[in-house]
Amino acid sequence: MTGIDTVIDTVVERAAAAGTKWRATPAAERATILEGVADALLKHLDELWPVADAETHLGEVRLRGEVGRTASQFRLFAEVLRDGGSAEAVIDHADPGATPPRPDVRRMNHPVGVVAVFAASNFPFAFSVAGGDTVSALAAGCAVVVKAHEGHPETSDLTASVVRQALPDPDLLGLVHGFDAGGPLVRHPLVSAVGFTGSLAGGTAIKGLIDQRPDPIPFYGELGSVNPVIVLPSADAAAVAAGFAASLTLGVGQFCTNPGLIFVPEGPDGDRSGFEGAIGDAVAATTGGRMLTAKIHDGYLRAVDRLSGRAGVARLATGAAGTAADAVTPQVFSVSLEAFADGLPELGEECFGPTAIVVKYRNLSDLPAVLRRLPGSLTATVHAAAQVGGQGAGQVGVQGADQVGGQGAGPEEAADIVPVLERLAGRLIWNGWPTGVAVTWAMHHGGPWPASTAPAHTSVGAAAIRRWLTPVAYQDWPEAFLPPELRDDNPLGVPQRVDGHLRT
Amino acid sequence: MTGIDTVIDTVVERAAAAGTKWRATPAAERATILEGVADALLKHLDELWPVADAETHLGEVRLRGEVGRTASQFRLFAEVLRDGGSAEAVIDHADPGATPPRPDVRRMNHPVGVVAVFAASNFPFAFSVAGGDTVSALAAGCAVVVKAHEGHPETSDLTASVVRQALPDPDLLGLVHGFDAGGPLVRHPLVSAVGFTGSLAGGTAIKGLIDQRPDPIPFYGELGSVNPVIVLPSADAAAVAAGFAASLTLGVGQFCTNPGLIFVPEGPDGDRSGFEGAIGDAVAATTGGRMLTAKIHDGYLRAVDRLSGRAGVARLATGAAGTAADAVTPQVFSVSLEAFADGLPELGEECFGPTAIVVKYRNLSDLPAVLRRLPGSLTATVHAAAQVGGQGAGQVGVQGADQVGGQGAGPEEAADIVPVLERLAGRLIWNGWPTGVAVTWAMHHGGPWPASTAPAHTSVGAAAIRRWLTPVAYQDWPEAFLPPELRDDNPLGVPQRVDGHLRT
């Protein structure tokens, strides 16, 4: 074995040993420990953010907020464990009179084993060593080995030491560094599943390594997204332009939910009045900044260069660079719907950074066919007249295409588009912006490839725990060996489905 | 395009068009239609089984039973749809006072799109055109295109015509034939997920094709299993031997749950008294039969040949061939635990057919280390003193290894083995046999590779529907466009998780 192989072997074997005890720790105890991690992160906030700022240039406000979000994620999963629903306990009693006779069968979820996590560049806390993959895997009862992102190694080390203080065994959270660590980590026989947040190229490479295993294991990759925004004719141009420019340039555009495509009605005679002009003016007034790493910086410049040379694509506006060293400028381009369609699939690819394409359509009815050709996305957003946002807006049936009255105001404008978006993206947003992902029970952060390698699963929110769980069914099993979640007297009070009936 | 490409293209496009209406059909209506399919299958039972018998040689009793099981699966999924829990509706109301403010987010499952299903050789009904993959996908709201198994093409055609009579659109169930159809089917851009039941080699090939797609889609393959049986010293040798021989030879051993390994205590001085002798006698008294296809027949003979030549492996017993044309004989081999361990991984591979290896152990404490080296399995079975089977047997804590009293009678004998089995197999059976998979809410038919390509999922039972569903989250979405499952007034009465609390 080479040096890095030996290191990985040691870290994974220690994690597996620690994981054997952790998986046998009752869920309620795991919940208390996760809350202890949340406390530890907040206690060390003043030490954590400056180290991350030096490595990522993301600034105090953002980084303090991100540590808070990271701690909140630990609290959410403590709540998930106390609820008990993630065990998915199901009990079918025996039916000796059935044809054929039915045995007693009981099923619940168990931890999958050691989870390898690849940290992301753009969230040094919330999608890194103590991020959503790590906390959901720990909650599931798995040990974790994180491959630190090269962009913030010191932040990674410091975070790991803070988290380990609150864990019953520091080996539950392994940490390895360096590009070369990725291969041996995903190939290790004791690693049972892999989580990844990063680029399509990086995710594809890891998938290739996993597929070479004698036992290809589950791979949950979130590979980024172009996040189309569809602006309906009834929307307010000034509000859309301001909101879009802010979402586009937040964090120097370095979010997997960054809005990279915005479809707007074309102004009269194709001129720059209306949406296109307002968006150009708003982006021209923005300021860029320094990107996370030199690699990301160079990739952004190359992507913008490629865009500006494409047929039918015009530069619409460029923001200011700002005063930071190596700062990049926000840039938007515009293109007709026809030229955009001709430029697919390339024009539908994500450009990581503060750039987007404004796609101008003449007829709303032309949009569905083009939207169907977009790659899978984490989000899709609709903007319409402000008063129809929120709950309880109207009574339009979503299947009633014949009720659509063309380009009038109101939600009915979107009737032909909504079914297309439901198949395109994992999260649909009305009159909002895709950046900002709430960490809640209902959140879904996923979508068809390349948004995710496993579109049935999410990397954010309570359901993220499911990626690290595998069911075990027990047939005519002695009560002595049944997990408490599956006993008839339900000593832990978890939700159980008994003979087909869900009981909370 | 070649001829087969054109055929596949037409069938998939028609399925996709039919699927667009089907996904918009309310779940309660889909339930009624599934019940109509169950009725149609039973109505045509007298026509269905003889066609299948001519192609598979499985006999009237088995095939009538299998059509019944197939109809039951349609009824179970009608029940699943009426329950509504598979929608997994989650509602988080907005919290404008949170930091940062939380939007209203609601999530539920939607159908993934057109599902390609590869039918199995060994269940011409229950895992074929109208099998578990098809019914769970139809229940999810997906259109299905089945690649018929070459072993029963006429059964496939007849089944499809019966099912289509009960569907609102015959194009919802496409059917294609021939080995060459598989590639274009899994490569088709409108196919969104693939289900497969078959061999490790076949599944690996399909996985390779899917991985070459520009958008690798989910692959749910059940690739077979060696299904270890662990016989504890307290078990009754005569009962174990009789049950094992029956399970081994059921359906000429052609089940993915066939018990291919049985670990038994070695008799005094290694002689043939006790378990080994009883198993040899029981298998010698069995009769084989004709296998499903010539390919399976040849594969069985090759596998048995390979086994008989391996170091330390002795032929223990051979059953009778019986009178059927091309009938094969059941065969069992025996080997010491040490020689078995030396022969891994090859000795842990599945041999499809009525053959198994009897592995003799001297000390129960030697077993866990060897069991940990076995490949993932659909099932693992424990046999112990008969009186401790079933529910309510004892009070032994599963984590209490220090409470284990060695090889005495009672469930405590299994204390060190149970945690190993929980990581080895998807279904654990006590004092029973793995053949026979109940179609119920709690069933799990899956396991680590190669039992399954997706160990979090099952291909049998109510949870099988989840493979064909993908979540969509709606953020601040107008009520006019919200699916009824996500409305606050819950008009369909589905289980909802509201602000973290599960409500049934």
C-alpha cells in the first residue's frame, strides 16, 4: 500500500470500530449528542469564522450565519431522532389463515455503515466537515470519514476538533486531506455509501471510482444546477430585476442554487425596455468579488468567455469587480428563445459564478417545449404578479390547460409550465429566489441528473437521513432480538405502521 | 436508427404520452384501476397458466398460485394508494420570525417518469410483465415498458393483453422482446428509471449501459443471493434437514431466495452423525427436475462441476433427477469452516439451482468472522431450538455479548451472530426458510450488493413503490397549483407531517 492508502485504511478502520458502538446507541442518546455538537460549534464560533474567512474570503456575516445554520442542522436531526419516524417501523402480524400462510414480518431502518463525505468548496461549514451529509449520517447511526475540501483545510481541521469534543468517540468523525485521498476512500471495503457536493466533473469522477468497486455502493452526489427562473408577463420588472441581481451575485454567485437562466418576455420590437433592460441595469449596478479558489476563478472566466462567443448570445451587462484582490465581475448575457434552443445542451450547462443568461420569449406557449429540454435542476422558479404569491391565491386546476387565458395576469398564466417544472426540478419557488435553502422537514434539495445522482433523495432537510439507512425485515424473529422500535408494546413510542395502519 | 431502435422508440414514446395522463390521474382512481387488473388476471387464470407451463415447466399448482400472488400484488398497491402514505406529504408553514426567515415549504412524491422493467426468468407472472416492478411503477403513476424474458415470450404477450384490457390506455404497458431490445430501452432519453430481477452478470451489464447515458438514471436491480442459513447447536437436526431439503429443491432451486449455504455444528469426531448426516440423507431423498431454460440448465451444471473440484469441498449427497426431460439432480457439498473461509469469495457466490454447501463449524464463536466476509444477501436464516421461535420468547438484550452463555439452548446462542446478520442481509428469518416472500407492508426484499444495486430499496412489498417516486418541494407556492395532498385542508385525508408532527 502507498502512504495515502495506509492513512485511509487506518482512519476508516477506526471509524468502523467506533461506528459499531454508535449504531447500537439508542436514538435518543444520539439526539442528545448531536445537540452537544451544536452547542460546541456555537461555543467556538469566534474561533471558527476567522479561520474560514482567511481561506474562503466569504466574510464575517456570512460565515457566522453559516456556523449558525450548521448548528441548526444538528438540532434538526436531534428532533428527527426523537420523533422516531425515520426508523420507518412496520409490523405485519402473522396470518396463518392466509393462502399461503403469512409469517410475522417486521421492518425498520438500520445505519448503512461507514459513510464517506466529500466536502464542498462553497460552504466551509454547512456542506463540509460538520455539514448536512455528516450530521445526517451521524444521526442515522453511521460513522463518517470526511475528505476535506482543498479550499479550506485549516477550517476543516478546526471544525473536526470542535465536533469531536462532543462525540463519545473521536474516531466517529474521520478526516482526510488531499486530492489523492478520494480514490482510496471510496474504494475502501468498509465504506458503505458516499456523499458528495460539488461539480459535475468531480461527481462523475467519483461515480466512476465507485462503479469499479467489486460491490458498487450507493453514491449520493449533488452536482450543481442551472436553476431556471421563468418570469411571466404579469410580473413586475423592477422587482424581478432587483431580486435577480441580488440572488445572482450573493456569495459571488458561488451557490449550487444560483439562478443561471432567466426566461423573460421580450419587450416591444425586441428593444431593451421591460424585463431585459431592467435586469441589465440591475446587474450593471452589482459588485463581484474574490472567488473561493484559483481553480473556481479560472473556471468562471473560461465559462464566461465561452458564453460570449456563442451564436446569438449578446453581452447584456457587466457589474463592477470591486476592490478585492483577483475579484471577478458579474456578467449577464441575453439570447432569443430560438437561439437558446439551438444552443442546447451547452447553453443549459451550469456556469459556477455570478453569470446568467437572459432568454427572451415572445409567446409563453413556446416555453414548455424548451423547458423540457433543460437538464435536471435543483430548483425552478416562477415569477408572476406579486398579489398571487403565497397560499390561498386562486382556484385554477393544474390540469386545466383549456382554462388558460393566454398571457393575462394571475397564476393561470403558469398552468402549462407547472407540470413541466415538476419533472425538471426538485424544488419549485413562487415569486422568490432559489438561493437560500431552508433546513426543515419538507425541504428537498435534489432533482434529476445532474442536479443529483439519486433523484429520490435529498441532501438538505430531515429526509437527508434516509440516504444512510437500509431496511432490515425480521421474519418470525424472537422478541429477545427485536429492536425496541419493532416491539408490539412500542416502548420508545415511535410511529409504527401496524397491519397496514399508520399509528403516531 | 436500426429496426429495434425504431421499435423501442415508438413503444417508449407512446408509453410516455400515456404516462402524462396517468400521472395526473388521482391516486384513488389509479387504485380502482389496479384492482381491475387483479380481477382481469384471475378471470383469465385458466388461459394464463397453461401457456406459462409450456414455456417454463413450473406446473399447474405453482403457476396458478403465482397468478394469484400477482393479482394480490395489484390489490396491495391499490391499498397503498388509498392509504396515501406513499405520497409522503410534508408541510412546513412559513416562519417569518426565524433567522433567516423561513418560507412555506411543502413536499410530496411524484412519479419518476417512464420505467423500464426487465422481467425475470423464474417467475413468469409475479416478477414479469405484470410483476412487482410493473405494479409498483403503475401505482406510482408511471408508465412501464417491459423487456420480456426470452424464457416465456408467449406468456408475456398474453399477460400484457390481459393487463391492458383493464388499463385506461394500453400504451401504459409497453412490451418489447429480444436480447437486443435491452440496450436501446435503457438508453432511451424518455426512460427515467430501470427495474431488473436476474443474474449478477445481467444486472452488471445493464448497470454498465445505464452508466453510459449522458444522464445516468436510477437502477434498481435484484441480482440474486446465496442466502446463508445458520443452524445453532440447539436446533433439531431432523427438522432442519427436512425443511432445508424442501426449500433447496422447491421449484428446482430456481429462486433468488434459495438457501445456498448452511452452517451446521460438526458432529462428534467429524463423522456423519448429526446435522451433516441428516441433511445428506434428506437431500438424497429429493427429486430434481427440468430447469427453466437451456442457459440456466447449463449454468447449473457448470457451477456444480466447479464446486466439486474445489479444495476441501466434498460431495455430500445427490438427489434423483426424476423423469422430466433434461432433468437435473439436487446436489449438496460439505466443507469445513476453515476450508470455506479459504475458498472465499468464490465459495460465497450464488449457484442458481438446487445446490448448496454445508459448512461445518466446531465453535459457534468462529462464525461471526466468516459471516462478515460473505457477500450481501437477500436473506439470512437462523435455526435454534424450536420452542424459542416466534414472538415473546425471551429477554436477552441484543447488545449484551457478555450475557451469552456459549452454546447452550435458547436464543442467547445467537447473540453474537444477530448483529452480523443485520448488516449482511435484508431479511432475517428465525426457524423458517427463505423461499417464499410475503407480499406485505413490512416486507423487505433487498440487501447489500450483489443482493441489490440499491440497498435502501425493496422490490417486494408496499415500499417497492418508493423506487419510482421522486420528491418535489413547493416553496411559497400558490394553492391553486398545489397538489391536494399538500393543502392545509387535506381533502384526500392522506397522512401529512405538518410542522414536524406526523398526522394520520
